[in-house]
Amino acid sequence: MNYIHNHDDYATEPIRGLPAALPRGEFVLWQGAPSWRVFARQVFHTRAIAVLVGLAATLRVISSMDAGATLGMALGEAGIILAFGIVGLSILSLLAWLVQRTTVYTITNKRIMMRVGVAIQKTFNIPFATMDGAALKMHGNDAGSLSVALKPDTSLAYLILWPHARPWRMGHTQPTLRAIPKAEAVAQLLTDAFTSYVQTNETIARLGSTSDEQEATIKSSKVDHEHRREESSQTKLKDDPHAIPRHLVMMSAGAALFALLAVIFVQWTGADGQRTSEEVVEFSQELRFMPLDDDRIAVVDVASGNVITTVEGNTDGLIRGALRGLGMTRDLSDLDPSAPYQLQRLAGDGVYLSDALTGRSIRLESFGPIETGATADLLQLGRSGE
């Protein structure tokens, strides 16, 4: 029996979703398609991706501010991540919508047929005689996925059928009507149709029919309703690996909220290491940061022209981050990138790397005591300078 029909095998559909007219005595009981919104959530995991994009954007805000960027600049960088995330989610949603437009699920009184494929369409023919059971997985809002177990002597390729297959059942593929509306009613209809088919064939068999189809004894199917609404998140994950456990979603949302509150706290309290113009400057020295080979940076005293210290390659992340943050502010304001910076000591408040052109300052002690490296050299100079 041919279980797969290529769309090219027929020019027109005598019945929508079917490659040929149904045999005499067979008729359509139900036709439908996935709900694209539910399909996007369950197959493409758009909800989980949205949470991850939001978390990535929040972490970007924090890391940018740690590097010395202003809140506005940090939000601008996070906005780029959000923009790419929105584009990606839009593409996935479009694909889900195309799946809804091109998919036709059909249940007759003798079989299930699935016309699937956005670019290359195929029709899968699943007679009741090949079925060995079914299972319903609800997704909320009356939508669910109805999976069909096949007899051991019947097989379909998982990759050809995907995403219209039960997740991770690769050893013995289970064709699945994904994200269909009013799934409980469709499951009940399939149960009734299959039961009637089995009873009819059992009656014919008892009457002594000799045909192969009439002699077959079809096992009764029990549609297993797995949609218990009080089911735990761990059980949901076990039944359907594509389901996102609720506690993981809550943890991700909580982490994003905590990160956002941390950013607000830093801005409100001034804990980002920036100073106000009212504080007294006890020491100030102009410095230039000259790039060398091997990713090194020479720190030069503007007044004397002497090299005070050298930022070696892949070291002194605080200095490098401060320079990136201060330099970005200059770039946005179209200021001279080669202008010197100021190493300053404030009365009772520590040592800062400042930019007189923009008014921004970054406190060098923000990340605790530093014993070695260029940052330690600048701290010693700032603390001991007169």
C-alpha cells in the first residue's frame, strides 16, 4: 500500500487535501489545519525564544554599563539584540502561518490523510487498518496535538513527516495532527470512527468473509487524554519533550526582572562609579592611551611624554572597558577620539579615569582591590600624586 503521495502526482484536488476521489463507501468526517499561533509556540518555541532574547538584552545592558557606557547607550545596544530577536520571531511566526495555509488534515470513516509541506507538498495516507492507538496532548485554549501510533509492520520516515510527527519518537514514528483547534472533539470523532470501523470488520470476519481486509482483526484504539490540567511541569516535560517546564520559564523571567532591577538600582544610587561635578579634585594628570602591537596599550603622561605603564594584551579588562565606554560616548558626540583623558583623585572618594570633553568619569576601584597590572599602576599614581 502506498502511504505517501507526491503533490506532483495530481494536477488538481477532487476534494480539498486529497490527491484523488475517495472510494465508494468512504466519506470525509472532518478536515482542519494547525492553529499557527499554537504551532509557533509548540513547534518553534517562540515563547521560550522571546524570554531568552529579553534576558540577553538585559544582560547586555548590565555588561555595557559595567564597561562604562551610559544607560542610554546600553539600552541602544540592547535594542539591537531585541530588533534581531523580533525579526527572528517574525520569521518563525510567518513559517507557522504558512504551515497553517498549506496543511490539510483529513479524517474519513476509514483513514487519516495529511497533506503537508510548505515548499514541496506530500500527502500521507494512514488507513485505520495500520493504526495501533492514539494519544491527545492539549496545549490550552482547546488546541491540542493528536498522535497516531502505527502497527510494528508500518513505518514512516520521521524527517520526511516532521513537524507533523510526535516529538522525539524517531524509532517508531507517530504521525501527529499538530496544534489543531477543538482537539478534544476531533479526538472523540476519531475514536468513534475507528471503533465503528473495527466493529464492522469484526462482524464481517464472523460471517466468514475471505478477503484479506475482511479477515483482519483491528485492535481497538483508546484515545488517551493526556491533558490533565493539574499535571505537574515535570510530567509535562516527560510526555512531550517540546513542552517548556513552567518553572524554567518563571526562573528566566525572574532572572530578567532581577537584572533589570539591578540596572535601575545602579543608576539610582550612582553605584556605576561615575562622580558628580560638585566633588573636590585633589589630583589630576592628563594621560594618552597609545595603541601598540600585540594588542598592547601604552599609557603616556601628556606633560612629560613619558610612558607611565603598559596595558599588556588580554589583561586589565577594567581599563579596556573604561576606554571603550568613554570612547563610545565621544564617537556618538563626534568628539576628538585622540584627546587626552584625566586621571583624578577626589576628596574621600577614590581615583577616577575622566573625560573632560564629555564630563563622564569611571571609578577605578569599582571592582574591588587590584594588586597588579596597569590598573594597579594608575591607582598608585592617583593615590600618591600631589
